[in-house]
Amino acid sequence: MIDWQRVDELRQEIGAEEFLEVVEMFVEESDEVVAELETCQGPDGLKERLHFLKGSALNLGFQQMAEICRQGERLAAAGQPERIDLAALRALYADSRAALVARLQAFPAA
């Protein structure tokens, strides 16, 4: 579900404090975008949100989520947004988010 090596690498690259800021921003923005998926207008709006989520997910090692978003982007681009399993995406995001938060609690403060 999550590439923990990527999470650890990012934390080491930017430092613990900035890493926490990145995670907070990711969670805040992703919560908002995931909530918008059901109500966005047309395939282009859906494709745009999925693209944003895919990029954000890859940055934080959410590999499965990024793959679902990639598949969703393709379906939206093909004019088949109804084939995107948004419920599965929301569930995977919630599970991944919870796993990341739990893992962060295990990190030392600095």
C-alpha cells in the first residue's frame, strides 16, 4: 500500500520538521480533493483531480493509490468516468492515510 522506503527517504532528504509540514499539507489537500471527486463536473474535472492526487500520492509513497488514480485518469480521458471505482479510491486513501499517521507517531521527534 505504501512504499515506506520512499517515506523514509523523503523524511531524510528534507528533515523531520519540513517532512511533517509536507505530510500535513498532503493530508489537508488530499482530504479536500478526495471529497470533491463525487461532485466534480465532467470527466475533465475528475481527470484533473485524479492527476493531482496521483502526483501527491507518488511523492509520499502511496503507490497503490497512485496506480488507481492513474487508471482513473485514463478512464476519464476515454470518456468513461462511470467506470472509476471512487469508493475503492476513497477507502484506499483512508487506509493509507491512517497507516501513514500511525507510522509518523513512531518516528522520533527530530
